[in-house]
Amino acid sequence: MASNGGPRCRGVFYRPSWRWKLKRMSSRWELIELGRAVEFLSGGTPSKAEPDYWGGEIPWISAASLHSEAVVTSERRVTDAAIGNGTRLAPVGSTLILVRGMSLLEEIRAGRVLRPVAFNQDVKALVPHEGTLYPPFLLYLVLANRRVLLSKVHQAGHGTGVLATEHLKSLSVAVPAIEEQRRIAGVIGALDDLAEADNALATTSEVLAQALVDRSGSSVPLADCASERRDPVRPVGACDHYSLPAFDDGFLPARCDGSTIKSGKNVVAGPSVLVSRLNPHIPRVWMAYPEPGVLSVASTEFVVVEAQGVPAEWVWAACSSPGFVAAMQQRVTGTTGSHQRVDKAALMTIPVADPHGVPETTVNAVTQLVRHAHELRLEAVQLRRTRDELLPLLMSGRVRVGEVSGGEDS
């Protein structure tokens, strides 16, 4: 997504010095029920009245933290004392899948455990039987069956989605020999690794930009270098929707039919900084580059901030800095952790790094770093899309991974 003056996707696709031969032929696959190949573990919540159970080093996974296919961390953590007292550990190599939550009505969330983690009652741990399922293959098996699983979700009280364990256990899956599972997981995992490398490089570029901004020395209120744009609209036709779920899903807006958006939004007219007012303990500061010719709108939980006299990238780096996020947390209203907000007027008074008098070379460096990060994230999205296109072909046996050959791609 780009706009005049902003970065454009370069269309770069990694070409390794080796390639896979994908063959349209099937090896021997066995159709089995998932319950025959994995052990199902249930999690739980330790008593929140017991302080010795909380604040430890063990990530505690719930619907709020199961957003990545690599499960390694969570904001909520428990102690060793909590294990066996209300919760349990998911072993490394198991796959966690969300089985209860509002998001289940729209998506299946799953991830592979890369370090020991605890998990709550809304999550199941699927532990593959040794010799039957290769652990990384299990995750891709679940992801390849997302549509089927989503069709099994039913709506419980208060609109909560539920995926019953019996539906998971009875899911029919096609499974090849272990060596074929390893080859398939290798191909898909390589694409995942490239996407993760792009995102890691993007994060590094953003951190460097923030560091350069922080070196400016002095500070001014945000209102001195930016202004809030208030341009409400009810979208009609195709539009790009900058929403909290879209941010959490990969920092790109969701292309959708405006008629499906049931509430008013704010127009994003050019390179802008979107600052989420909701629950600032979860920082969400978005450098938005609207695509020309497509209506772009932001959810009202975001304040649309337009730079004045400085590049928007400088404002983004200033607003995403740890100091700005901490200042937002000090200005929240509301008593519960899930419904705290920052007043719009208070947001514009928060001090940011003063761009005035900063050498032009520094301002240009910040701009290029932030734009480069955006381009890298676009490439990561494209790699994920390629992965998702290959996934059903490989996981059904319609396309088979052959031997890896050396040499440059033609």
C-alpha cells in the first residue's frame, strides 16, 4: 500500500541459490482422524487471588496472546508454582489452537510451541504422537484445514465461538510418511522463515529510526508538529480499512466492501500516523500509506495524526517511542484493563522529540528507515500469501516436494 511520496512495494521476491522441484504426483497418504495422531491437553487459569502464581517467567497463552504461528511469549506470565495448580505446560513442538473466543467466529488461530508455555481453558494443546506426525507438519495440517474447522464452530452465549473437541478429534486428515512430512514442512517453513526475517529487519529499521529521533535532545507537544484529522465517513464500495485486528494481523489494512462496515470511520487521506487510544499498554502506532485511488478509512479507536512541516515518518518514530507510549499510559481513563482509553485532546499534548533544528540528513535517514520497514513488511505479506497458496496443494498430496537441487533459479 503506498501513496504519492510514500514507499511502494518493490515486488522483490527472494530467489535462493537452490530450489524445490514440485511434482504433480502423489506419494502414499493415509486418511486418518486427527484424534488418532495427537494427544489433546486442556489448560486452565490459576487463581488470580494467589500472587505466588503470577508474574513469573512462563508465558501464559490465552486468546489475547495467541496471534502468532510461533508461540514464544505473552504479556501474562505465571510462576513455576502455578503449574499443576490451575494450569499446565504445553510441550515444545505441540500445536496450540484456540477453541473458545469471539475471534473463532471469523478465524482459526493456531501456533507451534517453540518454548514451554502455560495456557488457559480457551486453548487446547495438540501433542503429536511420535513416529506418526512430524511436529512442524502438525501445525500446517491444522492451518490447511482452517475452512473445515471454521465450519464446525458454533456460537455459545454472549456471541462466543466454540470449537468442540470432538470436532477436532474427528477431523479427517491426509498424512504421508514422516520423510514426506519433513520435506513439506521444510518448504513451507522456509517461506515462513523468510517472512520472519523480513519482519525482523523491519523491526530493526524502526528501532534505528526511533533512536535517531530520540537523539534530538529537546521535546515539544505533539500538536507543535502534527494535527488530528477529523473527516468522518460512512464507506461505500471498495475501501482499505485500518482496524485494530488488521494492525495485529500484519500492519496492513484490510481491503473490504465499505457496505460491510456498520459504523462511521475517519478518512486517511495521505501518509498518516494512526495512534490507538484503546488500552495503551498494548502499543499500536501505525505508519499508514494509503493507496491512491482507493478510499482508506480508520477505525475510531485510532486518532489520525497528520504531520505538519515534518515528514510523517518522523512523527511515527516519535509517537511509537517507549517514552510516548509510557506518557499515554499515564493519561488513560477507565478502570478496567480491557477498556482504558486516552482522551484525544490529551494525546496531542504529549511531548515528542522536537524535529526543528535537527540536521536534514537525520530527518532523511529517519524517513528512509521507516519507509524501508514498510516495504519489508509488504514483502513478508507476499511471502505469507505464497505460503498460503502452496499449503493446500502440498498438504493434500496434489503437489509433491521432490529433491532439492542446487544452482541458481532460472
